[in-house]
Amino acid sequence: MYSLEIEGGEKLSGELQVSGSKNSALPLIASTIISKNSVSINNIPDVVDIRTLVKLIEMLGGETNFDSNRLEINTSKVTKTKATYDIVRTMRASILVLAPLLARFGHCEVSLPGGCAIGSRPVDLHLKALQEMGAVIEIEDGYIKAKAPDGLVGAEITFEKKTVTGTENLVMAGALAQGKTTLFNSALEPEVIQLCEVIRDAGVQIDGIGTETLTIYGTGGELLDFQTIDVIPDRIEAGTYLCAGAITNSQITLTSVEPKHIEATIDKLEEMGFRFDISEDRVTIFPAKKIKPVNIVTAEYPLFPTDMQAQFVALATQADGVSRIEERLFENRFMHVNELQRLGAEIDIDKNYVEVHGLGELRGADVMATDLRASSALVLAGLVATGTTKVHRIYHLDRGYENLEEKLNALGAKVKRIRD
């Protein structure tokens, strides 16, 4: 097991290239199950979650070659339809193989998923929607056992609440279904949009891409002809590194970024006093004369993302005043607060919101990563804490950040990976 050792107090400068989006690459990899041809996916981040899903595709019988952020997948020889617990338990996104396996083979077994312990993220919405498309589903021995021997049938489905992976699963289900599937209250995230665009380009008519109402005209079971895919930039990685520039009050530039995908993050940083220079695929953050406190409420895209909440809690420790941050999407996503308090942060927590009292000195200490984004918040805090901060259990970080210490060190940070 490894830890990150961070020497605080260094100013950052320079340019950093943003990796491809993990949260877009995962459903794209799963979607290759409904492809009739070999698929090339470029700009794939080399992170643990990607490796896990690639391993799952291989366990199902697929052939893969992952090299230099390019992934080749051929699922023509997939014959197995059981996604076992030993791999699915490590990553909730494994649920994304449910719909394409069911749509292609008419049956599958997928273990109930695991992943970050940040609160309830039930798959009930996925299962209810698939049942409306004719699937027979049972939960038995920790597995979702689904059957649709005559194929899935198009239906009108209204999600009770927005669900990213639920929307993605049902788009893939609708692509091979018989007839028309309409999804109401669909998620609007860029990752959902890219999946829809890829399936559209593979030959499926999809109306309403980028809106809350998606209409998918299924092929009746005919597999799709996928084109080469270029994964969009990772908006959460981009936001995290902008927070690294902000918390150290430094000027840094991100390249290979999609500015419109991080508008909510940039807006809050501007409220805190930071200036930006933004072009087509570059974003530069400039130091603030004074870092101002901020009020944040997490919500679905295009509003402020829950995956940036922890990073802003860390940043708010450097603001001149009290920041209030409310978490409305997950009920257990302030586990980083106790660890930030170990560094000296003054944070009051009450159920689903925190008040962060800024300008207190952070001091290096041993802290424990509890989930993916909480881990990045601890790294950010370590960048400004006096002395040495040691972040344990960084396997959480490795699930979603590619070459994090190398990227930060290239900007002038002092971050070292050490074996515990």
C-alpha cells in the first residue's frame, strides 16, 4: 500500500494537460458490448477504474489492448454474461454492463456494485426502467439476475430523479430494443451526451441529445457499427487542478480542457476573487488579491458538481471569512472533514452542510483518504499546510487521477509516493 508525502508551502506555475474523462470512458467501454466491430477509444486515462472495467470486459470474453491512452476492444467473442462480485465490488460503474449484456444476450447476472462509500446510490432506478422495457429481474445471492428472452421493448420511462448511470444504461438498452424508447428527466452531464453521440454515430437515431428528454429508436437486436472514439477531457480533474492553483494562490494553465464543462467551477472561483483567461481548450487561473468566502450548493449538471465539493471545502480554509457548503446529492460525503480537521482546519458540520472558517493555519499531519474526491481534498490541503502531510490509502486517488503526483510536481509542488 502507498501513501503520498507532501511538503507544503510551494507556489505552483506552468502548464498541465488534462486527461480524458474517466466518467465518460467507463460507459463508452461498457457500450462496446453492443458493437459488432472492434472499437478504438483514444484519450483513455490510465487509472484503476478503467483497468478494472477492461478486466471485466476480458472476463466476459472480450479482447483488449490498452497502450499509451489508446484502448482497442473487440467484444465479438463475448459469450459470458456474468459479472462477478470479486471485480464489481470494487467499482460502482460496473453496473454499466447490465443493460448492454441484457440487450445483446437476453440474459445476464451482475453483482450488486461497490465503490466509494459516499452514501446510497441505489440501482433501483436502473432496474425499474429495464422492467418497464420487458425485463424480468430478480435479486438473488447478491446478484441482479435479468432476463429478456424475446428482447427488450421500447417504452416511455420517467426517472424519479436524475441518474447519470441510469440514463447511460437505458440509452444502451434502448439502442438494441424493439421500437422507440423515450427517457424523461434524463441526466444532462457531458459524459451522458458523449455516450449518446457515440451510439448515434454507430447508427442509432437518438433525438433530444443534450436535453432532459431522449428518444432512442432501437435496432431490434442488431449490433452497432462503432466509429473511433475520442474521450472528452475530464472536467473533475480540471476543476481539481484549478483548485490546486487557487489554494496555493498561483498562476497555472490547463490545456486540453473543455471550458464550458467546468463553468460552474470557474464561476465559484471567480466569486472567490480569482481571474481567468479562457480560450478554446486552455484555461489559466490567476492569483486573487484576497481569497473570498463562498456559498455552494451541490446539484446536478450544469450546476455545481458534487465531485468538486470536497476540493472547495479544502480551498475554503484559505478564504478570508466563513464559507457555507451544502451537499444535496449524497448523504455521507463529508468524510474528508474529520481529516481536514486533523490538519487544523476549523470546520463545523451539521448533517448535509458545513461552515468553513478560513485563514486558519493548516499544519502537516497523517491523514486517511476515505473516497476518491475526499482524497484530492487532502492533497490540496497538504499543498498549503506547513511541514509534511502524509495521505494514506491513496488507492482511492488512483481510481480516478492519472499521474497526479507527476502532474503536481511538474507545476512545482513537492509530492512523493512512498510505500507504507
